[in-house]
Amino acid sequence: MKIKSKAFINLVFKAVGLAMGVAVTVLCIIRGIEPDGAATLLGIGLTCLGISQFTLSNENNN
């Protein structure tokens, strides 16, 4: 099974975004993260999800 590179990169961005959200949730529950660190991780996750959505919408428009 061959995965196209664009599809793989899109999958990686989605996985990173999801992982950042889960990590921040767990770390907040166990009080293992400061708010500044949580905001940074959520920002990284949101950026990855935005890139994923942007590349997906560009592929649909072409």
C-alpha cells in the first residue's frame, strides 16, 4: 500500500494537532503544566490543524 506524500503529511499534521490537545488536557488534569506551556502546546496543535485544513481546501479547489 503506497501512501501519497501529501496525504501522509496531512495525516501527520492532524495527528500532531490531536496529540497536543490530548496532552494538554491530561497535563492540566494532573497539574503538570503551567498555563504558558499549555497555551504554547495548544498553539502548535491549532497551527497544525490549520495547515491540514488549508492544504485540504486547496486540493478541493483545484
